[in-house]
Amino acid sequence: MYRASGLRIMQQLRRRIPAEIQGFQSAQVAPALQTFTFQQQQLQQHRWTSTTTASGKHSSPQATTPPPRHDWNRAVSEAERIVGYPTSFLSLRWLLSDEIANVALHLRKLVGSAHPLMKTAKHLLYNGKNTMQAWGLIVLLVSKAAGHAPSVPDVEQDKSAGVLHSQRALAEVTEMIRISHLVHNSVVNLQSSTQAGQDVATYDDMSFGNKIGLLTGDYLLGHSSAELANLRNQEVVELISSAVRDFSESEFIGERDEQNNPLPYKPGTFQRPSLSVGVDFNEHDVMTPMPIAQVLGNPEEEWECRNILNAGSLLGKSCQASLKLAGQSEELQRHAYRFGKHLALAWQACLDAEPFQCPQLPLDVTFSLVSAPVLFHLEHDPGMYAQLEAGKQSVDNIDYDKIHKAILAGPALVKTKELQRKHTAAALAVLQHFPATDARQALENIILAMQDL
Amino acid sequence: MACLSTSGRVVCGSRRQQAHKLLYQLLGSRPGLTAPAPSTGFTPPKVQQQAMRLFHGLSFSMGKDYPDLLQSPHKCSHSLKYSQSSQQNVRQHSSVHTQQPAGPVREFQIDPYIILDDDLKYFYDDVRYLLKSGTSQPELDTIASYYFDGQGKALRPMVTMLMAKAINYHLNNESHQLVHKQRQIALFSEMVHSASLVHDDVIDQSDFRRGKPSVNALWNHKKVTMAGDYILSIASIMIARLRSDDVTIVLSQILTDLVQGEFMQLGSRETENERFAHYLTKTYRKTASLIANALKATAVIAQADDNVAEVAFQYGRNIGLAFQLVDDMLDFVSSTEQMGKPTAADLKLGLATAPVLFACEKYPELNPMVMRRFSEPGDVERAFELVHKSHGLEQTRFLAKKHCNEAIRLAQELTESPYQKGLQVVADLVINRMK
């Protein structure tokens, strides 16, 4: 009874949100629904006649007839077919739990309030290109591209998809952890010294939203650790736990405004390191944190560090862990880690550049003050820091238009694109260590499509 | 024997000095280690402190003689003698009163905190060391270690270690390596508990905990949330390093239970019949599961059979339930100073705990208040008054007592040892505690 009602509530919620939240991208369908309809969409959009099965035969159509332009949605749906079925965690399984039915019920009370949790929920429900929904998918594709050791028993394999059941579970854990971080990040700082929730009505909304957000994130974390434990591989547990650690650590780096939005370091705070060699985790000890202090003062290295902690770590470590499950060599595991890391960084650079694609900053659009264009521009023109200081209390106090214009006039955007290309190339280069399969091809297509976004 | 101290931390203080003296007498002849001047308090040289904490925490580089000495039966008699001779100290230092009447002297006077002194002495230092080693960000370290100041009761690690050692004795396997692993499980239990406190602070928005400002009063709530996740991740890494699949599975159950318990507390509106069962399930998930599964994990890692593991689990479940029942009762009777947090806090949060649910039987007018979560003005005061007029508190205590007796019965299934006795004493401490 509970479950049925949970489903209904979720569906109602989906129908409600578009009406009540401004500025939502109307053309998109909730991912769970997409699951059922995407084949039809494919037929309409691309007039497909060939019915390639998901049997993992090496007969991918795009290998012979590459699409003229790399299309993101197409690259993703084709990739989903290659590994069996869409892996987005927002699948029916996720909806069929009492706790989530409960959350949906409570979320309804928040619809219309200004709590950032609603924004996060919206992002998760509507599969926009801005959210990298495809993380679990990437993990599965890397798993399939690498294959598994001959010693893995038959019962553990999902033959039709070419991945192990354990790898599928890991992909799900990866998405759960990422969502839990996003949800925990939507908690509002309600300390009495802050601006947030000063009047009673909003305070109640905010504090209720915090409660739901916190519990939902904890629910996801708790379930991911239970799923991880069931994989019965302690090295994998160790690795993925350290990715959770990296997520939390990333929220402490550098200066922050009242709502913990990051601000860049004041130019000249650190001596610029003489040798700009990238830093990464200690391979032999996952407990050792990222030595970020070594690179502060170099915009590119600093950006890289922040975003490895914030994104690359989970994707890289999940890819690595997935190959661990398949009994692959340490060397291939390292390649998988590097692939995930570079892919996440390339993706982040692409997202960072996005607000600067149009000459005028669209209304209500802002950008992170530690995004690559801002950091590069600060290196070029340290004087801009004076304007950023206005954001010390809240980043909303900053004149984004002015900074947008300044950045467009400077060399930062070119450098950001360069950065993206650098990591794209690195990811593609690492891929060459994997055997040529339809899964590898799908990964390449996703990377190329990302470049065109 | 007037009081079995519940204030283990305080006793440890005085006991600790004597233990150190004993230890340094024993070690005095070893080359490279010199005994400190015994006169002024106790301030060990840094090198020695380091050597000590390595033994307790992370490696076994210490000479073998020292642990052997402490393991010998000789040590046990020392331990008992010291616990008697330090009675005077207990009375002087203990700030806590128990409800146990000054009656006939008990046959065995075991203070679990004293027999576990070796395991608990550097407990919080080890947690803080772990948390520090996992991050490069000082603020994260500060928030994460805030509640590991050694001021808590350390009930969970204490019970975990008692059960671990009782099981080891039962199985006749007392290797130091095993104890070390079980101690990691104890660390895990305390870390998960603190992580849940940190997240609770953000949810409940209370300003004080354990007599000091709570984390949410001092730091950005976003950072506090992340610090909770951080503690959890470090604890998971530590457990993964034990390389035992079964232990990880048993312990991961704790996390899912904790969250499910929190969701249950968000409150669906059950009928009167279901309400008590709902309350007990919630209590199990929020409190007892942590103790029960941690105790079970110590049995699993000792490769005990399923029966022993089940004894450990059920003992922990009963102790956990009794502990929470007493906690819910104390919420109505203790003063703010004693608890370190405001009283009737549960009512103010809209929660109907056992005393209220029992009181409902005599005063049905409480039912609508329970349903509306004591939200109307005057509800909290009225409910508080009715609970005191009813037998709700006695009934809650009676239920807790039943769980404690069951726990004692379960403990008796293990081979008799000081630790097994200690498990029975813990049941007394839980029912008789005042804070």
C-alpha cells in the first residue's frame, strides 16, 4: 500500500513541480519515464530502423557510420543500450522504498519555498545536460571495456550486458554517493549570525528543508555503505569511502561566504610553486589526503585539485574499484582511475565555460567564483579581486555582469577551453590502453559529444 | 560498597595515575625507557607517550613483555585491589550520584571502566589521530573531533570492549592482534555515534550538548554536515582495513538502521495500538542497533560460532533498549545541569516516548496531544504534568529493568571472567544511572 502510494506521490510531484517552479527546462522528461519511452524517441528523432540488441556483440552502428555531429543525448542513449539498461539511480528501485516515499511526501511541503533542496531535486528529476547523470553509466562502460578476469565465476556475470552484477551495484553506489553529496550540499546555513532565515516563516521552511535534506543524504550514504559491504571486497570499500571523504574535504578549501560558497584566494597569498607538476592521491594509502597546499597559487593546479576532490575522485575511484571487482591488473586499474579523473575534469571545464558562451550573462544565471575562467582571469588581472571581495558575506552581492564582461574581454576563456581540451585528450589517450570494443567506442563518443556542447 | 561509579571517566583519572605508576615500575628496568619522577602528578616524556599510544592504537612495536605482564592473572588481582583502594578517590571525585542504596558489600566490585583502562585510556586520542590523518583542512579536523573530547560517557566503546574480551575469554583466544581489531570496532561505534550526533545537531537546532555549545552553534551548518559525512568515511576506511567481509556487513547494518530510525521519528501517525511497537522499533534502530551490531561484530571477528554472536547481539540489543528507555525517563526527571541538555527536550521536539505512551493509558486526553506532536501552546507543560501524575515513569523503568535482567541472563551464558562479570555490572549501571 505504502509503495503504491509512494509511486503515485512521486508522479504527482513530478507533475506539480513544473507548474510551481519557474525556469525549468520544459522539453525534458523525468528519467524514469524516459526509461520506457526512449526507444520510441529514438525512432522519431533519428529514424532508426536497425534494431541492434544489447547483447554486447561488436557491431556498433556508429563504428561504421559515425554521426556527422556528436550529439550528447544520442551518445548517452546508445551507451546505455550497450551496457544493458539505463543505470540512472532514479529508477524504479529507488522509488520503491518507504523512506523515499516519505521524503517525497515531505518535499511537497517545500514546493514553492526557496530552499535550495528544491533546486537540487529539480536537477535530479529533470535530466538536463548540466547534471552529469551519466556517472553510473561511465563506470559500467569502463567495466565493459576492460572486461573481467577469466577467474570470475559465471553466476556473477550479467552475460547479456557484459558486466558483472557487482559492477552494476557499484555503479548504483556511485550515483547514490554523488546524489547524497549534492543533497547534503543543499543544506542552508542557519546560524544566527547569517542572513538566511531571519524571519520566522522562512526559518521554519529552511529548517524543515535542512532536516529532509540531511536525512535523505544520510539515507543514501547508509544504503551505499550497505551495498558496498555486500560486494565483499574491502579494498573497494576503502577506496569508495575515501571518495566520500574527498567530497567532504572539498567543501573546506579556501575562503567561503556565509552559505559556504567558495571564494578564490587573494592573489599573492601564496608563492607560486616553481614546478607545476600536478598532484594526485597517494596510490598506496587512501587515508592520505590530497596535498593541496603544494599547488595553491597556481590557478590551473588549484582548480584541478578542487575539482578532483569535488568530482574526479569519485568517478576515478569508482572506475578503479570496478576493475578491482573484475580482478583486473593494478595497471589497468590505474588507467581506469585516470580515465575517470580526466573525464570528470574535462566535464567540469566544459560546465565552467558554459556561462561565458553568450556575450550577455542571462538573467538569474551566476557562476562559481572558483570556476576556471575566474581563476584564470584573476591570474591575468589580480585587480579584479577587489570586486570579488564584495562577496565575502554572500556571493550574491557580487556584480556578476561586470565580471562576466571582464572575463570575456580577457584571455581566461581561451585558457579554459584549452584546459578542457587537455583533459579530453588525456582521457582519450588513457582509453587506448583498453581493448577496442563497442563500450570503448561509446566512451569516445560521449567525450567527443561533450566537446561540442 | 556504596556506589558503582557510573562516572568512569572520573575514576579513570585517578586510576590512570596509579596504572601509569605501576606500568613505569614494570618498565623501569627496560633500556631506553626511564621512569618519570612519581611525585608531581603524571607527565610522561614525549617519547614514551608516543610509544604508549602506538601500542594502544596502531601498531605493536612495543616489547612483548609489557602486554604479557598485564595479561597475567597477577594483573587481575591488582586490578581488583586498586579498584578497592581507590574507593576513597571515587567518593571524592565522583560528581555523580547513583540511586543504588548504600547496602551490603557486593561480592565482586568490578568497575568496567577500570578493568578496561588499558583499552580506553588513549581511546579518544586514537580517534582524534585518525580524524587528523585523513584531511589537510584544519577546520574539518576541528569540527570532526569536537565531540571526541573525552567528556562523554564512552558507554558504547566500553560495552564493546567488555563483550570483546568476555568473548575472547570464552573462546580462549586472547591474542593482542584480535583485541586490537576489536578495539577498532569500538572506535567505529563511537565514531558513528558522534557522526549521528553531529547531524542531529543540525536537524534539531539545539544550542547545547554535553554541557558545551553544540557544533551547529559554532560552525557553518553546511560544514557541520560535511564533517559528519567525513567522520563516517574515515570510520568506514578503518573498518575496511580489518579486511573482514562479514564485519563490514554487520556494521553497515548500523548505518541503515540509524537512518531508518530517524525517518520513523519524522512521524507517521500510527493508531494507539501500533504506537508502542513503533516506538520500540524506532528505539532499536536509533540506539540499540549500534550497540547490538558492534558487539556482534566483535564476536564475528573472533570467529565465534553463531550462538555466541547471537548472545552478543541480543545482549547489546537489550542494553541498548534499556539505555534509551532510561534516557527517555531521565528526560522527565533530571535537571538541565545533570544532563547537559535541556529537559523535556523530547516533548518539545514533538516526540512521544515511553513515559508518555504509558501515561496515555491512564489519561486518554494525552492522545490528541501525541497526535499533534505537542504543538499547541501548553501541550508540553500539560503532558509533562500528566506523565508525573501517572505511573508512566515507573512503568518505563520497569520495562528497562526487564531488558537489563535479560541482558544479565545472556551475559551469564558466557564463561565466567572479570569481563563477563563486567557485562552484568554494566546492566546495573544502565538502570541506575542519573545522567
